[in-house]
Amino acid sequence: MGWATCYIDKLKKGETVQFRPRGNSMTGRIESGQLCTVAPVKAEELDVGDIVLCKVHGYQYIHLIKAKQGGRFQIGNNRGRINGWIGPNSIYGKCIRVE
């Protein structure tokens, strides 16, 4: 169980969630402690530059879609680090607001 498990469970049920992520990996897009609103999303609605709640190699992130290739998405932070490639089933929601 990771930091976002309870939010992922709600997103899978079609609920929109809010939380305040901690850390500096998304500095410039999300500052540590800012309120993020994340809504369920369909894979065909996702594009490069979207911020998503996802799981890569077993770790939960609120990070960016850096690239798309076929049905896969490359995930990375806002500081140049790439986490890896995932399928649409590993993306649980899209960040629709940062406050």
C-alpha cells in the first residue's frame, strides 16, 4: 500500500479526489503541499503534458505524461527524471486543478 492507494480506490469507483502531495519532483507545476484535484480519465483523453496519478514499477506518482507511443505512456517528473513506460491501466486519474 502506497501513499495514494485510498485515492486510487476512489478514482476506480468514478469519484474525484483531492490531496496535498509532498515533495519537490513537480516543482513549477505542483509545489509541495498544494491542493490537487484529480478526476477519473479515459486513456483516449490523455495527452503529453497532462499530470496524472499513476503507478510505475510499483511506485505511485502524481507526475507528467512525457510521451505517448501506441497505447503506452512515458511518465516523468517536472525536473527531467523519467520513471518509465506504462499502459493505460496504470493511470488512475488526471489532475484537473492545482490550488
